[in-house]
Amino acid sequence: MTKKKIVIYMFILLAIGFAIWSLFPKKDEASSEKKEGIDNFPASYQPYLKELQKQYPNWKFTALYTGLDWKYVIDNENKFGKNLVPKSYSKAWKNTKPGEYNVEVDAGWVDCSRRAIEYTMDPRNFLNYARIFQFEGLSYDAKTNNKDGIEKILYGTEFYNKIVKYLTSSGNTITMTKKYSDLILTAGQTSKVSSYHLASRIKQEVGPFLSHSSISGNVEGYKGLYNFYNIGATSSSEPMGAIKNGLRYAKDGKGANQQTKDKYLIPWNTKEKAITGGGIFIGSSYIHGGQDTIYLQKFHVTSNSGGSLFWHQYMTNVLAPYSESRIIYDGYAKTGLLQGSMSFIIPVYNNMPSIPVQSPAVADSDFVSDNTKVYANVSSSLNVRSGPSTSYEVLTDVAKNVEMTRIAKGRQSGELWDRVKLSNGIIGYVFQNYVKEVPKKQIEKINVSIDNNTIQKGETKKLTVEILPKEAAGNAIIFTSSNSNIARVDSSGNILGIRSGKATITVKAKQNNVSNTIEVQVHSPVTDMTLNTQDFMLQVGDKFKLQPVILPDDASNKNVTFYSENEQIAQIDTQGNIIAIAEGKVVIGATSEDNKIEKKVELTVVEKIDETKLSFDASLKVVANEIIGWNENEMAVEKIKEKINTEYTIEIYDSKGNLLENGKEAGTGSKIRILENDNIIMEYIIILYGDVNGDGKINSVDLLVLQRHILEIEKLTCAFLKAGNIRKDGKNPTSLDSLLIQRHVLELQSINQRD
């Protein structure tokens, strides 16, 4: 092969090689890609974002795949003077290389350590409710940006809900029809920068007062000029040097060419031009170049132009995104914007560490590596924080007894904190006092038994519990009752019967979900029984319902059997319904099925009275031997007699059998006797609902008497029991009946005396 051919062949090979090489991006020009949605993030990011999504469902998360290798990124950021920390910080935060350690790059600021860069650049460390705002998208979004949101950010400042006024260079005051929120919204739309970011930036740069020199329009030599973002306001030794430098920029861009001035609407001789033009400047300098979050403005790891990286960085403080994110969060929290729509752009690097890099503030010597299963030994829930102190944000919480893996056991001085990994992948810190190691031998089975599943009311029985395997017998178990109003169980398995009913007792292993149950029946025996009448009279053909009230109220078996000792005179069915058959006297009885408690009354059946000889006022209602419908203001004997039309003699007796003369008051339990030739031919019982003491009045005394009945201190019987049943359902009076009496006494609702 000739020399000429060899040279040509070499050029061809070089050309092919260059063509192939050009197809691959250089490290500083790695192509980035955005993917929206939590599912598009690496697995180590997802659990933190899912926790945030639970609390803030309107937040959107976008993964920014930078295409950059993690070590390569850290190597390029770990250059002397590029990332600084205060000189007062601990050694772990600072570059300790000889000749570079504690060398002040800027007054009070020194170069930071590699670990500080790794910690602050690892996005997973800051995926909590506050620090995530370093990833907030700063580009304008019409879906989220609105005037109401801007006003909320401006709340508490002189910009809030304020019409814009400004001074011209000649000193004239111009009053616009627009508010500051209008100008900021328009500025966001024009500059394509988040209006919320611009509003927050204005608050940060010029504070809450319109009198700030940068926006007063009244600085000597710079009248009628405004700089809302302090652009170009570099420090100077002259009085008000920074302010004047900023206003010089507002005047002519500090000598910028006409193209630049036109781009940024310079001069900023109106507030509208200053707010919009400054927004365009902010957008052009960083946001539209791909650095559209605080994080990306600090760490130049992406570029829309595809140019070199790591040089166009807004801040040198390595913790600036961390600090500013909290300020932004606090502002949003105070203004109630957190539940609105928010967009976050979060970087992802190739070959990142498997778990988030630990903060230099956390000393390695304060922890020892561990791999122990622990559980939350708390009464309700345990906070998991982003760092080993209550000053760190809460990442999530776990319920009591929930298991986690302790990956590092704390051995700090003072409060002890452990580093744990939850089952969903979240890594955080918990207070060591609130976790307990899971026993190595777990409970696999729990057997539960009791000698008799029926427990008498007031009785205590102990559960027999068998733990398997036997090696786990010392593990903690928890006893619970499905209804503590029926049966209570203590920590030792002692069950106390409270009232009649069924309850399920559960025995559960504290460290896992192994459990077993047993059902118990609490039996409340019948202790007494009362009837709704005493000895009484009926006319032939009359019907009456005998209603026994079983005590106590929660008695398990309230079944009653009825009988008549002479069915030729009166009969009674299984429901207690009596019918008078023929004249004479007969004993009617009721017997409780439980404990065989028996109650009797004597019934006298008399001849049917001719209705033309005895009738009652239409306001009254006669049911067998009971009369209801009385007016408590008309219970005097003479008033009662006026309501009875008869040729027979009438006598009225109180509940104790005393004859009542005119002028005396009758009440519940009083008897109206109808006499012919001194013989009693019929006797009626007065029922005045609510009058449970029989004095013919409904007042606070009746409330007290009924309350004593409800508390089982002194029981009502017969007519008084019926008068206390205001609801007229035939049951034992309760607090609901007491409430109806109270409303009557307070004149809120009168007791219905008939139906």
C-alpha cells in the first residue's frame, strides 16, 4: 500500500471515529428528560412523594432525568470556592484539605466538604412538606397562577389589595386603575416566570413597605425610577450604595446596549415596567435556560441550550436551597396556598447511592450500624423525622406496633435517636425511647378458652390463654373488648360483666397480627318486677292491658307468663290483655320466667253501667278503669266533678286512700269512686302524665322523683309508673321521659295528656 493510500485510509478512519463519537453527548452536555408522575421516579424517591401526595393531592411531581453520573456531578461541584458554608460550622461541613481548610473565600465563608455537597445535592433528603419547595417550578403556569393566590402571598404587606401609585421624574403622582396583584400577574404572563415566585421575590427583596428606597421613586438623582427585585444592586461603600447601583440599572442597564434595554423594558420609570422588565430579566438569566427551580439555580446540572454545566450558579451557599425552601413554605402556609396546585421538578442522577446521603450535621460516631426489627411502642402514633431532632420536619408517622428496620442505633449524648427504614422504603429518624425490639421468636398461634362463656352481671372471669410456640410465651399480648359497655377486659385477661349482651374478646400479639377471639354472653338476672296497676275494678266487657316492668332494665330474659285464677270472671292472654267476663273477684298474676318472681293484683268485675247514667267530659279519655286527658291547672276536686255527668254519688280519694274535699287537689293515683246507696259500683284511676308524685302538678319535684327511679334509688309503681312513661310506649321510663318533663316545666313543649 502506498504512503498516499495509507494517509487517505487514516483520514477515513478518523472521520468515521469522529462521526461515531459525535453521536454520544459529552458529559457536560448530557441530555435531560422530564417525566411527570410519581411512578416515573426511581423506587428510592417514590415513598416520600407518595406521603406528600396523601397530604397534598393537588401537587404534581416531575422527574428530571439529568443523564449525569452522580460521582461526575459531585466531582464537578467539589471545586474550591464553588460551594461555601459559614466558617462557624463544624469540621464535618468544611473542606479540610491542607491549604484550603478555613480559608475565607468570602468574609466569614469557607469551602465546604464533599459530604456537604453530596447531602445537599441528594434530592431524596428534601422530599418533605417544607424542603421540597427548592424544587418548585418557577415557570409561569396558567393552571396554578392567579390573582387571588398573589394577593394571599402579598397579605401582610402594603402591596396587599392596593391600587398602584408612582412618581414620575418630575415629581407628579400617577394613580393607576390596577392593583399590584394585577401587575405581578401580567409580569408572570409576559416573562413566563411564576407570578407567585415574582410576588415572593418582591417581598424578599424590598420587604413589606412601599416606602423602600428601591421602589419609592424618590431617591435623589434617581427620581421616578424603580427596581422591585434589586437587580444590579451590588454593594458599594457610598451611602445607599446598593440601592443606587440598583437604580442605575433601572435607569440604563448600567450602560447596556439598546437591544438589552429594549428586552428588559429599561428604563424602569413606571412600576409596571419595573415589575415586568425585572421578571423578564429573572426569566432570561436562569429560568428559561432550564434552571427553573431554586435547586437548579444553585446547582447547574441542566441547560436548555445543551452547553457546559456547573458554572452558571446563582448562589455559593451550599445550603441556600435548603434555607430558602423553608421560607417559601412558611409563606405559602400562612397564606393558605398549600392545598392548591403546585408543580415540582426533581432531579435524578445515574448511579446514585442506594439510600439518601446523611447530613454532615449527623456525626457518624453518634450511630452504630444495625439491622434489627423494631416496632413503635407508643399509644397512638410515632413521628418519623428527616433528622435526629424534633427541629427536623416530619416525613410521616407510623401507628403503634407497626414494625420497621433500625439501620443505625443512636448512641448520642442526651436524647437518643435511631435511624430506621419503613416497609414502604422511607428512611428517617425516630426517638429511641419510643421503639422496642421485636422478639426474635414470634407468636405463631394463640389459643383462648374460658370455663363458661356466660358471665353474670358484676361477675369476673379470667381467660385462659395459650401461646405457641412456648418459647414466645413471654411476648406481649393485648386484650380488647368489642363492647366495653357490655364486658370489660383488663391487661391480664380478667373479664368483668357490665350489662346484658354479647361481646367479643380479642387477644392479639403486640408485635404481629396473630390473634384469636372468644364471644362471651353477659347475663343480667331479673331482680324484681312491678305492675302498672294495683287492685282495680273493671266493668263487664272492659279490656285492660297488664304491663309488667322487669328490673333491671338490662335483664337478659324479660319473658313473663300470665294467669287468671278464675277464667269464668276474667281471662288474660299471653300478652297480658285482660277481658272482664262476669261479675265477681279474681286474682290476676304474672310470673317472670327468670328467677320466677311473681306479682298479683285483685280484679273486681262489676255490672256494666248504663252510659246514660254516667258520662265524662269530651276532653277526657276513659280506658277501662283509667282516665287521662287532664289539665294540670284544673285538678281541684270540684273541677274534676264538673267533668263527670252522673246521677250517682262521686267521691275522690288521694293515692293513700284519704277522702279529698272541695278545694283539695287530686293527681296521679287518685281514685274516683262512683257510689249507689253507699256501695261502690265503679272506681277509676286518674293518670296525669308527668305528675309522678301524685300532687296534681308537673314541676321540678317530679323531675327529681323520676330521676331517682331511673337511677334505681326509689322505684315507681302502678299508676305512677305509667305517669312517668311520657312517651306512652308501655316501657320503663328513661332519661328521654325526664327530658320531656323538663321541656314541659320550661314551657318549651307541653306534655300531651291523651294520645
